[in-house]
Amino acid sequence: FRDAGIEVIYAGLRQTPESMVEAALQEDVDAIGISILSGAHMTIFPKVKSLMDGKGMNDVLLFGGGIIPDSDIDELKKLGVGELFTPGTPTYETVEYVRNWVASRRRDKATA
């Protein structure tokens, strides 16, 4: 992402949902991206989304990737999580998704 000109704030490994959302609030981010390889995606993503909703962060994209079964991807998207990328997805696809989402959100804000 940095190589593509996107500012990245790396919070580090093993962050709690609370610390992720707090850091996102402090940094005024456009998106939160989470990589999960541990199988905890059905716990982490819903918790982060719930905390974001509670803080009024409905204009921040929550997306991510990892080893996530298709059925879980569908369930997480129903909860309001954005795109979830699986292993082998080219980085440029992820970058384009985030860029397009942020640009669309900014256009919506400008016309509101």
C-alpha cells in the first residue's frame, strides 16, 4: 500500500479490536484493514465493526483478508464488513478497491 502512495499506519501484531478502533479514531483514517490468518475472523471483524458503529465511524471502511472461507466472507459482508481478500489476491486489486471506496465516499461527502 505504501508503494502505491497510500499512507499506512501499522498498529502491529496481535492488537485488540479496541486498540484498532481507538488508533483509527486518533489517526482519522479512511479505512481499517485487518489481516487474519488465525481463524479468529468471525470474532475479530464483528467486534471491530460493532465498536466502529458505537463510535459513529460509519464513514470508515472495514476490510481485510486472510484465510477466510467463502461462507464466512458472505456472513461478514452481511454485518457490514467490506471486501475480504483471500490468499493469492494481487496487491493491486486490494489497493484499487480501497482507492475506489475512499474516492466514492469523498464524492458522496462533497455532494451532501
